[in-house]
Amino acid sequence: MATFSVIIPVYNIENYLSKCLDSVIAQTFNDLEIIVVDDGSTDSSPSICDRYAALDSRIQVIHKVNGGLVSARKAGARIATSGYIACVDGDDWIELDYFEKFASVVKDYSPDLICSGMNIQMKNGNCDQQKMKEEFGYYKKNDIAQKIYPHLIGFCGNVCSKVFKQSIYLDVQLSIDEKIKIAEDASVVIPCVYKAQDMYILEDCLYNYRYNPSSMTKKKTVFNLEEPKLIATHLEKHIDLKQDLFKQQMYKSTVHRLFNRCVSQFYQEKTYREICSILDNCLDDSFYKDCINKSKISFVHSLKNWLAQQALKRRMYRLMYLYSKAR
């Protein structure tokens, strides 16, 4: 059994896929199970996947109908056999000693979760190095509770640049609603941090994230108004949200996500009146009302989040409309 199972979702990324796969198969630590999931690609990505599988016996390829990123990761997770799971997006790439650094930590500590920073590779060729904000080193359960729990739901939510023990990852990943398209990474990371008995944070930035201006989060996409509720429901399955510490974090994160999704409604080709009606129906939801009214957001600490809360509470649709045009 390999040390790491590497899950690589692929969808229409023929121009980037070879660089990703080359960076994985050339690792200085090679005890890897590589699972490439072709999520119904319509370009040459499927043939690239098959070509690499023919060259390297560690690579398994799954060809499936398109279902989105969550669906692809689930497909990979179901057949993973290693003790640790790592995710690498097919349009990104990793440094050659990526798994060597993780393997060293596994050897010394065998923690439930290991995190590293990442390099954001911009379209203009510049690189923005983003190290983890938390203190580097080994965390026991008490350390996690004291240092991470107070901002758990705001913890670095990238699944990539982390490795997880399969025992905590699998249940969380497989339980995510496939309707969740934004914050699907955080929906994995947050419960895994909560469940972890120990973890390690590396100072290194070993993962190269390709900034894609055409991705869903960068372009003017109309987001699903149901998603913040789906995310909260998912987190509730894995985290004790009855604790006020976590409940308040959930309220605040839901308000933030809901405001952005409300703003996005003005990107669709409907009349202003029609969109206001859609937003009224959404904000009449009792769960959203609770989050908006019970969230303790101070304008002193976060003016932006306070304004978002006020806009939702007072249904300031004109402000949301203007904000959508300014983006």
C-alpha cells in the first residue's frame, strides 16, 4: 500500500494537465497511488490521462460523466487505498519535493492532518507566496482547540496543499452535497481540522495554484442561493455547532456567503423587480433570518461584514445592485 493516494480531478484542462501530471510522477518521494478522475471532459484531456497511465503503473484513470469537482473527488476517494489522501487540481502543479516534505512529517509524527502554504501563480507571471497564517509546527488536540478552534470556520480552506489521514477525510468528503460548487474545499477542511487529534503546519509553500480568471469565483456567475444553507447543514453533521464559539462563526460565515450570492443574482438577465422578488423569497427562510439577526458582527472589527449584514437585514437591494456593478 502506498503512503499517499493523490486524487487529481480533471475537466477540460488540456493545456495544463501535462504539467500537473509531470510534477506528480517526478516527485523525489515516489511511494504514491495516483488517481486521475476525468470528469466528463470534452477536449483532449481524457486521452492525455490515458497516455500517462500507460507510461506509469502508479496511475489509475477514472472516466465518468460530468458531475463537478465534489463528484470527481468522491469518485477518487472511493477507490483510494493509502493511509493518507492528497488532492492536486489538474490545472495546478507541485514542487518536486512536495511529498518528500509531507512524508518526513508522517515519519516523525503521523498526524491526522498536514498543511502547507501555496504559491499563487498569476497570469502575468508573478508569484504571490501565501504561507499559512498559523504558527508552524506540531499541534496536539489541546493546541488545536486553543489556537485553531477560535477561528475554525475561517481556517485556510484549500483542500490542495494539505494531506489528510483517510480515516478522517473519507467520511467528510463523501457526505458533501454535490450541489455545493463554491466553498466545497472549506466544507472538507473545516470538519477535518475539528476531527483531527493532531496536525502539523509546514512553513514551506510547495503547491503552485494557477490563478484562473475564468473560474467560477473570478467571473460574474449567478451563484446558488441555497448553498450557504447546504454548507451549514453539512458542517453541522461533523461539528458541534451548539457551542456558541462555533455557532457564531457559522452565523458570520453564512452571512458573508449569503451576501455574495445575493449580489450575484444581479448578474442574470432578469428585471430588477424580478430579482428583488427572488431575494425576498430567499431571505424569508427562517435559517437565514436566524443567521442574519443573531450574528454578532461589529463594524469596528469588520466594516465590510457589518455592511453585508445590514444590507441583508434591511433588504437593501439597491446597494447590492450597485455593488454587483462595481465588481
